[in-house]
Amino acid sequence: MSDPTYRWESATATHTGKVREINEDACLALPRRGLWVVADGMGGHEAGDVASRMIVESLSDVQRHDNPADFLDEVEDRLLDVNLNLYESGAPRARTIGSTVVGLLVMGHHVVIIWAGDSRAYRLRDGVFEKMTVDHSQVEMMVQTGELRPEDAEHHPLANVITRAVGGTEDLHLDVELRQIQSGDRYLLCSDGLYKDLDDATLARCLGNGDSEAACEALLTEALAGEASDNITAAVIEFSDAD
């Protein structure tokens, strides 16, 4: 797909993993509209697969807008609606029905990354691999305050405690990051089932493999070669000059 300035290609993959019986992840790819989303139903809670699926279904008919701000507003509004529906469904029975979410929107010369929870976005640019999101999690808060070293976070007993998610609270705050596109940029959206099994060097190597489809396959294959104790989902988006 393309706009007058950039072209892009993409691929997605999702897998239940080796341990879970249900895939609570969901993935959406709308390249013609410049929108990709990964959602991860909150583990340990009821109906996590319902929550992630509601996010994807809600965004599946989002339209492109002449005004980029309207595009972002529509995505945000739909996520806020899903949040309220999930919260109101669970509240009467003291249940939490929730999901993390990370999305990437193409807006002219820029991409917008929007997220809540610990599903992540990464970027590979000129050989430099960079995490573009900050987890909404208990261990990330501990890292930010100096209570925990970053290298110890993913193996900490509280590593699975999420501090923000769609459906988690009545009011949802979504973080938004705006980044300028550069030809050759390759973005990865993924659930924690991918990055908790693969270190940054492996993620970067797989993400740089072949085209977007080959990169997606490499990521999934590498993750399934390990423990794969969680659901695994990845979306890879690569940008190039339109000409």
C-alpha cells in the first residue's frame, strides 16, 4: 500500500504457543487504511480472548480520513468505547475483562503509535533496534523509580502485573507517540509472549530478515523454538519511498 510519499508492506502472525489452550491474542491489519493493531487479553482473567477480539472488531471498519487528526480521534474513541463496555460488563460481578493494545497508524510523513498495557512497538532503522513504547506495568514503575534494574524486570515475580489496560478501569488513558517515517523503517508490534522469550538481539535479527513476511515468520519460528509458554503475536510493517 502507499500514499504519495511512502509505500509500505506488512505481515502478521499469531500462535497459541505450547502451553495455553486458548489464544487470547488478536491482531488486525488494515494496510489500505494504514492501521495495524495487536491486542493481548489479560492473562489470569476471564474472557481475555473476548476482550482482545472486541478491540479488533471495533477497529476493523475504521475509515481513512483526509485530516490525520480525525483518523487518530476515531481510533481513540473506539478504544474508549470498548473500554467502557468491558468495564461495565465485568463490574457487576467483580470481574475484570481486559486487554492490552498497541496500534500503529500511518499519518502522512509520520506514524502514530498508540498503546495501553505491555504489548510493545519496536523500530529497526539503519541497523538500530529501539523500543518505542513504555510498558504500563508494575515492574516498569519499579524500574522508573530505581527500585529494580531493567535487566531484572522480566523475571521479577510481579512481571505480569499490568497497571493499565482496555477494560481495566472506567476511565482509560492511552499513550500516543508520533514518529517521522524514514524509508527503510521496519516496525514490530507484538504481545509479551514474543519479547519475553526473545532478547533484543534476537528480535532485531529476526526483524531484519528478508521482507516483512519473512521477518514475521522468523520471529514466530524463533519464539516457538523456546518455551512459548504464552500466546505469541507479531505484526511487521516496512516503509519505503513511494518512487
